[in-house]
Amino acid sequence: MIKVRCPICDRGMAGNSPAEWPDFPFCSARCRLIDLGRWLGEDYAVEAPPEEQQEASAAADEEQDIP
């Protein structure tokens, strides 16, 4: 038996396989859409590795120096 919780509403889901939940890992299409909206609204973000962040900030500084 598999026991998991929806990452959006924290509803418990139990069953024999994830195939029982068509919107896995979410409990419903509603929770899946809420998660999508959070990604599109930029509530979630994936951080770049530190060296890429330094390069991006250096490039942004150079762009500001151009008249």
C-alpha cells in the first residue's frame, strides 16, 4: 500500500499504485492547476548554480555601464 500526501492541500492519498490518481502527485486536477499557477506566477523558482549567478550579475553590471 502506498501512502502519500498532496503537496498543495496536504490531503492524504492511499492506494495500491500511483495509477489510481490520474493527477499524481496531486490529489485532483484543481491542485495540479494551483501548482501550475504558482509556477507561472513565479512563486516558485529554480536557482542557478553560484557561478552562473555571478556571471549573470557581472553581465548586468556591464549592460548598465553602456550609455
